[in-house]
Amino acid sequence: MQRENGIAKVALFSIKPEYVFRIFDKEKKYEYRKRKCHSDIKGFLIYATAPVKEIVGYAEVLGILEMSPEDLWESTKYASGLSKIVFEEYFGNSKRAIAYQLGEVTRFKEPIPLSRLGLKRPPQSYCYITLEKIAALREVYSCI
């Protein structure tokens, strides 16, 4: 895992609320992406998109799977939290598909507004969170 000054990186992922709730309910144990983060991450903050529009939790990353969409579906469908039709629509004609295997997931008691991280808008897919911002969040949320 790539580290910055000895600390593993953390990302912020934008996720539709219906899938966020499936993650919290442990029905969805993989977060699918068309693109892999350039750096390895130890976990990600969960930003629930509209209508929620807040950071609502944190998910530990146990591993990353990268393969064809067909093979990825076969490997993860038991804990995908979505239908095969939705999966196929998401990946379309992609040749490669990514799945972040989720470990421990924490739902925050109080959601975090993006402004607390100095962000004006959410990332379209993901962005990295600076060490200073992570350190400030760790004072409140030790799971990060």
C-alpha cells in the first residue's frame, strides 16, 4: 500500500444513497468503480450523493479486484448489493472492472459536510483526502 509520510492514503468516494444504505446493512460488500485509484488506499470516506449530500461514513478496504466485468460479477455477485442488470448497465462496454472489497464499515453519528474538508463540490468518482484533513477528522472519528 502506498503511503504518504508513513500513513496510508484515504479517498472520498461519491456513492448513491441507495447503495450507501446497502453498504451499511452489509448487503453490499464491494464498491464497484470503472477506474482504480492511482494510489493504493486503506479506506474511503463515503459521500452520499443527492438528496443526502454529506459524508456519512467510512469503509476500510481489504483488497482490490481488477478483471473483466464478466469475471468480476461471477466473483462478487453474492455480496454485490445490486442486480446483474444494474451491474452490466454501469460497466457498459468496459473491458476492465474494479471492485474494492470492503472490510469494517462505520456509519457516522453526525454526517460531515464537504466544507469541513475544504471542498465546494463532491468528486465525480473519487478524490484523495490530505493528511492534515484526515488528522483533523481522526480527532472525532477514530475509525479513519
